[in-house]
Amino acid sequence: MTKHLLSAGDLSREQAIEILDIAEGMSNVNDREIKKLPTLRGKTVVNLFFEDSTRTRISFEVAEKRLSADVINFSAKGSSVSKGESLKDTAQTLEAIGADAVVIRHSASGAANVLAHSNWIQGSIINAGDGTHEHPTQALLDAFTMRKRIHGAQSPGKALDGVKVAIVGDILHSRVARSNQLLLSTLGAEVHFVAPPTLLPQNASGFKAALHYNLDEMLATEKPDVVMMLRLQAERMNASYFPTEREYARIWGFNAGRLGALKDSAIVMHPGPMNRGLEIDAVTADSPRSTVLEQVTNGVSIRMAVLYSLLSGERSADV
Amino acid sequence: MSKQILLKNAQLASGEVTDILVAGDRIVEVATAITAPSETEVLDCTGLVALPGFVDLHTHLREPGFEQSETVLTGTQAAAMGGYTAVHAMANTMPVADTAGVVEQIAGLGIEAGYADVYPIGAVTVGLEGKQMAELGAMANSKAKVRVFSDDGKCVHDPVLMRRALEYVKAFGGVIAQHAQDPRLTEGAQMNEGKVSAELGLTGWPSVAEESIIARDVLLAEHVDSRVHICHLSTRGSVEIVKWAKARGIRVTAEVTPHHLILDDELVRSYDAVYKVNPPLRTQDDVLALREALIDGTIDIIGTDHAPHPIEAKDCEWNAAAFGMLGLETAASIAQLVLIESGKSDWNRLVEVLATKPAQIAGDAENGQPIAVGSIANITVIDPKANRTVVAESASRSINNPYVGMQLPGRVIHTIYRGYQTVKNGELASRGRGRND
Amino acid sequence: MSARTVLSSDDIDRAVTRIAHEILEANTALQKSGAKNLVLLGIPTRGVLLAERIAKVIARAEPDVKPEDLLGRLDITMYRDDLASNPTRPVTQTLIPSQGIDDKVVVLVDDVLFSGRTIRAALDALNDFGRPRAVKLAVLVDRGHRELPIRADFVGKNLPTSREERINVQLNETDDQNAVVIE
């Protein structure tokens, strides 16, 4: 393994499968009565959150605690050079404290890369979401969830070859979509992006995904195994990306009718939190096809696997 | 009077090898085998190229207001090290150079420093706010004799205001230098919009935001029969619009920065904010278009857009970082790379883009003069065969230099500014030109 | 380096059979019943295979016992104390037989007993699954060089070795042959 996890694109197929397999082991731990391993005893892990995200923070925190790490939560909301504490000062403070790993969430794309490639801090950096760039642990937990639904107990060692995944919604601003297209294509899946043209990048030629504007047409022609609905952020709603929320929900939202158009084995995913009635309706969200809660559960196992992988093993390669 | 300087065996842009004798602030003799009069400093220029001193039409000297980044003194010292004998100081200082008082102060600081002529550029609008025209006439009539006006850093976006400014400066032979950037199309923009911005999740700065303003402004210039200068043109589309406008007879001139000639947006993948600049680094295709346009004359000049920033403005996450990079000390090398090393142009063209044309656009009669008897002695001597690795240390007060570690051709050996040697054997003079030099 | 076979296929079979009977005897002494309340936990990779073989022998001796009732596997990767200095090890599944381990006699099964650190980790892991009545240790080979106060209850063969030598246990479930080789 490398020292940091900054981008889902950093993982080779073998490394990605290894993390998913380790997460299988971790998920067994999460099913037993004493949900704790001594693996990271004496290691200090800092959750450095420049942006509110209770869900992601809690998921990492549980993962860290189940591995017996000492956990420090550092919330530095609204921080930037102009508003008080800079990333550099914060990083140097954490270095002085002696952090072995830093889990960073930041509103600026590339913040995790800057932290990893500066000489401000020596520990491992885990990107827990940087602006509209990437969210690699989300992609890993999504892949894990797909693999479990498709291969069940036969999951270990498997990739996602030939699996068709449709990711629907605000691709332009989605770090989930960016990380997923990288990881899923590494694992052999075929990725389709569906969005109104205003919410696709002007030039998406670098994406490992096919692009569609029409959700129904895509569902009919591609027959995806997985449909992943993205959350529509409130700040997009009044910025002329689409006329009204009602129109968006009608054309790009997932609902009971579209659920019926899926093949029987297909699943519907959502990274949460959901805007019920906007990108996904209640029937879909609460159907057995929906994996929303499994994704949350699997998130803990994946984050345990990532922490274990980064903090163990030979360092010489990447130091 | 300063003592005399004799440059022996210098090669001129034309290729001719000659001696050049400087006395006082003038070139007094250009001939082969001049015998050095007494009290003459003789500089052996064998193998070196002597060119008219360079003129930068686009420099941010940061003083007054941002002296932690640069001052008129350090900025002109960097200019001298880069072979420049004149710089035009952009108006986005604090206070903004939008009154006669501020421009006179900046001009005065330039004379005091003595490393290069400092021509202040006046703001087009009060406080660069794009709302009300600044007192262009007062600045033109001040001791600073401002002829170039720009809101650089911001675009004169209001079409009516732009039209009026283009008309108004005709009264005193001025020119508006436009920073072409549609503000609405570039809200929150961080880098060139394209393949790379899509992958990096950084808000895009689309080419069309530059091109639409250039298209509008050349048409406005035509309509009111005035001159417009396009600052730091950065896209293939902009080149095509300027080419069209020139063919149509519109009085437009265009500038390209050194960095847009050799750097592209792939560099942003590092998220290293040293590559953050406005307009942003574009694609390799744009780079190639800009090079061709510089060679064929569609683009008239190289303007450095030398933009110093303190370390903390760059040593941070990309979004929080400031736009801009240094350029004065590397511009000539990049010009040499693009024009000479490419084998596609020559030293005459290099002199045009770095000296003659910028002086002409700005109306600086005392700069950009040829190396000939009677000219003001602004001379830059370059070793074209040198190959140097760019280092962070420089005469500038800032270090936001994107070329550190790169190999660039050519080195400035001597800079003679009005008969005074500001740079000698690659070393900066310990003081600038004084009243008695 | 020269390789020397120290246990043949037959030797291994005999050792496994003997260990199985010793376990039954000891359990009878402790619990008045041969295979009652007994759990065999193999430590991956070859400890798991040896535990399976031992369970088969026990099942032959006690006809009402099914091997799968006794058998489990205990992955100790996450309990190791050498995390930072060794390459990432794959984590395998831990399986506890349905009867659980509370108040049972648990026999840990491994191929080679060396420093004792693996068994230390196994004891820690066991803690997280329950509270056995007693924990015993069965190994095919004890090669000495202990770094912890740990001792095997059932040993196939004691093999004095030097620290530099490598003991290679080969079982035909995963390897080409059944043999214990010193290199």
C-alpha cells in the first residue's frame, strides 16, 4: 500500500481488491459482540474537518475506535487564510502533537494533496472529501456494497468486471462521482453518467464513463445493474442549473416508475443524506433494492480496512 | 557624467558584430574596432548579443500598499536582472493608481530607485470598481504623463464605460489595456475550464469569458476609432479574433505573457498554487497557437504580468491561493526559447516583442530606441549560449516563480540603463542610477 | 541452501493421530467426556488444515461427534504486535463453531511454535470472542527460541533448530506433499 489515500485513482486493481477483502474481515468484527481490535493501539488518528460532515466523521471515528486508535476530532470550520487559521498552521500543529494519520475533509479541491505533498506533516493523509474533487473511501464502500450484493459470500478476491453502474445527478460538483468512475473502472465495471447538460463538466473527456442526458433512455438501453443517485446540493437549486426542483425530480429523479423499469437484480444506491422527493422518492429509498443503510454500515468496515492498510506495512516505498 | 562604456565585439540583432561606445546616457559610436578612450570601462562582448533595453508593458510593482510582496525598488531590480530598462506599473496598488497624486508618487519612486524607467499605468475606473471613470486626463497631464490605462486584475466589464474610456483617451493619445474576463462567466473560477478542471474538480475559467470580451472590445474600438490593447491574451480563440480584427484594420494590439507561452494546465494536477494565475494556464493547443501568433505578429508583444505574492499567499490550498507568478527575470529566456531556439524566428523579432513594440504601444519615446548613434543608451547584453537552471533566489522580494528547477536558454550578462550599468556580469549594481550618473 | 526432510508424510499422520488422542484424554480428565465442550481453533493457514485433520481423527474415535461441531479458525492478523514493520497481511475470516467458546476447552492449533508471538496474539483475539474454561495449545513442530512464556500442551515433534534455519511445513491440501522440511 501507499502511504496516503488521496484519490481513488491511486489504487491499482490488486490494491483495491485487497482493501475490499480486508473490509470483509472487518465487517465480521463489526458483527460480533466485542467490536474491537487492538491493531492501532498507540496510534493517533486526527479527524480534521474543515467542512461539516457528521456522517463521514462519525463513520471514520467508529472505524478508528474499533481499531483501538487514539482519536482526536479537530473541527476547523470556515478556516482559510483569510479567516484565521490556515491549513498549514493546522497541519503543523497536528504534526507537533504527533499524529500518525490525518483524515481530512475540506471544501477546497486538492486540500488533501496539498497536505500530503507539503512538508508540514509526516503522517498518512486520508482524503475524506476535498471540495468537488474526490471522496475515495466513499467509492470504496460503494464498490464493497455492490460486490456484496452481487457476489454475496463469494465476494473475497472478486472485482466488478462487467457490472454496469449508472451514476445520476450533479456530476459536475460530485466528488462521489469522480472517485467512483476511477475506482469502478479500475475494478472492471462500466460506468455511465446521467445528468442534465448543465451539471456535466464542459469537457468530460477525461472521465472513464459514458455520458447520457436522458435517464429513461439510459435505463432502457443499458439495463444497469446498479443505479447510484447523487445528492442535489441546495446551493445548486437557485443557480440556473435547471428551472425548478419539480422539473429536475421529474426528469432526473428516481421514482417508483423507474424502479419498475430496472431488471430484478438491480440495486439503487445513494451516498446520503437523501433529499426524499427530489433525486429519490420514498418508494425507492425504502425498497429492498435500496442499499442506503448497507452503505453506511459498510463505510465503517471500509474505513477500518483503509486505516489498517495505510498504517501497517513497509513505508520505505513512499516516504 | 558617468564614465564611458565600450562594448567590444557585440553581435546586434541583425547578426552584425560591432563595438558600441556609450558616453553619458547616449550611444555615441557604433563601429568595428573602436579604440577605447581613457576612463572607459571595456566590456568584452564576444559571443554575446546586444539588444535595445527591454520594456515591460505589464508589471505589478505592488507599491504602494503591498510592500511585503514587492516594492518599486525590488521590482525594478528584478527588471534590470531580466534585461529591462523600463517597466509599466499596473494600477492595482493600495491606494489604487487612479489619481494624479498616486501616479506621480510611483513615478517618483522609480526615479529614486534608478534601476529602470517606471511608467505608472492609470486605473480606468475609480478604485478599479468598474463604475465611474477615473480622472484619466489629470493622470495624463501629471508629471507621470500617463498614456496607458488599465483596470488590470479586473475587466472593464460595462460596455458603455469601456466605450467612453476608449473615446476619452483619444484626447491625449492614450490607450486602454483591457484585462479581458467576463466576470459572470468566471465566478469562483480557479483554472482553465476543460478536461483537467473536470478531473480536478476545480471551477473552470472558460476561454469564452476572455474571447467574448475581446470580440466586444475590438468592435468598440472600431466603432469609436480608438486604440485598444489586449493584456495577456491566452487562448487560440483570442488569437483568431485579434487576427480578424487586425485584418479589418482595427487598431488593436495584443500581449502574451511568458508563462502562457510555455506552461499549460496539466501542471495544475499537482495542486501547487505556484501555477495559479489569471488568466489561467491553458491547454497545450493554446500554447502552440500563442507561439505561432507571437512569431507571425498577430500578438505584438510579450508582457510579463510579473505578479509577486508573499509565501503565505501561495503555500496553502489552491482555492485560498492568490493568482499570479513572477516573470521579469525569465521573460527574455522564454522569448529566446520560443523565437530563437525553435528556429522559427529571429533576434529582430525578439527585439520587437520585448522592446520596440511595447515602447511604441505605450508611447515611450525614450525607450525601445535602436542601437544606433544618438539613441538613449538602454542596452541589454545576453549570452545566448548559456543554459541555466532557474533558482528561487532572485532580485524580487517574492519567490512565486513557476520555473524553479527548469532549464532555460540564455542569460542576461549586462544591462545598461541610460548609460548606467544596472547589471554587470550577471550581478546587480549595488545602487541604482543617481542624478549624477 | 540445502533442505532436509525431518518429518515424512507418515510421521505427520502419526503425530496428528497422537495429538488427537492426547487431546481426548486430557479433555476426559478435565471434563469427564472426550469431545464434549471441546473446540479446535486453527490458526491460518496451516493450523487450520491441521485442526481439520485432528478433528477427523477425533470424530472417528467418538462416532457421535461431527468434525464441524468442533472446528473453527482464528485469524490473528489484527492482533499482531509487528504491524508497522511488516508488509500488510491479508486478513482472513475468523469462524467460531456454533456452540461458541464460553466455558469450553479451546485448543489452538498451529503448525510451528517459534517465538510464541503468534500464540500471544491468538490469546488476545480469543478474549474478544468469549471466555473459555481453558485454553490449550497443539502444534505439529516446536522449534524452540521462545520470546514469551508460552508452552505447547500437545507437540507432534520437538525440533532443535538454529535461529537462521527455516522450518517449512508442507501439507497436501495446499502444497505438493506432506512433509516438514528444514532449510
